[in-house]
Amino acid sequence: MKTPPAVPVPDDLTTQVDRALTEDIGSGDLTAALIPADRAGRATVITRESAVICGIPYVDATFARLDAAVVVEWQVAEGATVAPNQTLFTLRGAARALLTGERTALNFLQFLSGTATAARAFAGLIADTPCRVLDTRKTIPGLRLAQKYAVRVGGGQNHRIGLFDGVLIKENHIMAAGSIAAAVASARSAGAGLAAGRVPIEVECETLDELREALAAGADIAMLDEFPLPDMREAVAINRAALHPLKLEASGGVTTQTIRDIALTGVDYISVGSITKNVRAVDLSMRFEWR
């Protein structure tokens, strides 16, 4: 799968880096203070496993916040696939800054690379189809924009960022509103007054009859929740025959073993919560040399 084009970094990058450094350093790095202030060092970071690299802007920002004189030299690009024991970047500068920033920088790099690696694994399996992989709101608290960024670096697409930029009508909303039609109508009425313009309205459907109701109500997207493959194929056929078809999103328990069969039913999107929820950090190592 080709490396996706450059992805804009999140607006909260600097804020997240500052928070992470504050969390780790607190009132000061007691151990790094043991190193003479004028001591210089060099460090090399390698990966111990194959991965899709993501988080370069976060690493750069981490060391820049600690000491603008630290030099970070990357040997890989954001979104690149790397092999075990491959060198990712080197650092040169004040030893105290290198030691203090090590864990924060590697935390960002290992977790975002883990997210991008998972996204690439899913997206690559259906890259030759019109279907696209979506993430969900099942993210690490406080790091949503960072993980959403990593999904895009890995080749996936973002679902809504939060509750503010899209309407997703689920079972409890339908029950409270009285019906799918009433819920969609209410969402349309509320959306008409949004300063940012109309947002997409999606309805979670658990049956084919609910899909028909979502079509009749004029929703924009229907989420097919836990549909068996035969029902999913029928849902695609019903939708294509409709006067005003919706976009169809498959959801629920998707794995690398099942995603291709789902994509081949003809749905437009497949949302995969595990990409951000079950993220496993990539194994990285920083090796120091002293001057």
C-alpha cells in the first residue's frame, strides 16, 4: 500500500506536548540534574519491530520545548513502513535535555506509530476496493486528535471527531425521540441553526426494517450494526434501489480476518474501534553515546 500524502498536524499538538512534559517533569528532573549542565550527548532511536511510523512532529516539538539547540535528524518519513532494528532518528545536544525528553518523545512515537500501524493493517486489506476504513471515538482520553491524526497517517479516514461535528442517532436516541423518523427530523431542525452549516446525520440500524426507516427519513448515512454478511448484502441492494441512497457504514466486531468480506458486500465504510481502543505501542529503543 502506498504511503498516504502528508497529513496536517493537530491544532493541539503543542498543548499536548506541554501537558505530557509537565506530567513527567513536574518540579524538575531530579535524575538528569546529576549530569553536568555542559555535558553533551548523542542518542540513536531504533525500532525493534516492523511498524508504520507516526509522531515525528510530536518528537520534534518535545525536544524543541526542552532545548531549541537539540538537533533531531530523522532517517525515516512520517507514514513510512520500517523494519526491525532500523534507525529512526538521532539526537545531538545537551545531555540533560536528551535524557529528560526521552520518555515523553518515545511515548508519543510508540503509541501513535501503534495506531498508524493498526490503521494501515486494516486499510491495506481493502485498498483495492471503493470501501474505506473509519476510526471511532473509542480513543485514549485527551489524545483523540493525536490518534485521529495517526489513523490518517496510516491510511484510514476519520469518522466524526466528537459529538459536535456529526449526528449519530443510536438506539437510545431513537427510543427517546419515538422513532427514527422523529429523531432525524429533530436533527434536521437543530442542524439548520448551526453556524458551521449542516452536519451529516447518521442512523444506527440493527435490522433491515430500520434501514428502510432511515432511508425514508432522509438520513445521510446508515450504520449497519452487527449485520451478518447476507443481511449486509441485502442492505446494499435495498439502498442501491432507493430513490435517494445513503452512504452505508458497517460496524461491530470487525477484524483483519473479516474486513475484506465486509468490504466486498458493497458498503461504503467500515468503522473499526480497535484501531484506537486496543492500540499496542511499538517497541522502540534509545541508545546514548556520551561526549
